[in-house]
Amino acid sequence: MNEQIRSILAQETTKTNKIRQLFLLGVPRAEIARMVTNGNYGFVVNALRRMRERAVSYTHLTLPTKA
């Protein structure tokens, strides 16, 4: 197992945060489910869906422009 992946899995953080970090590294969802949630693929899918929905909602925010 990659040292970067081991470091993420050893962190004192939430499963959701570990899932996010592993996904951003390019680890497949099924592999993330096996490593983080003992094979609970649905938890991973839902966590990534929430992450994607939040990212979309942030793109609707606009920065104030100088007049």
C-alpha cells in the first residue's frame, strides 16, 4: 500500500474526510470502501455525492465586484 494512503488512513479524522482525501488521490470508490468502511460501498457513494453537491453549490456564489 502506498505510504500516502497509509498516512491518510492513520489520521485522527472522520471517515468522510478520509474518503474525500483518497478520492482526490484517484483511489477507486470500491477500494476506498474496502479500506475505510469495511466494504460499505453505499457510505462512500453517499459521502462523495454530498461532496459533489457542496462543490456545485459553491460555484453559484459570486464574489463582489469593485464598482
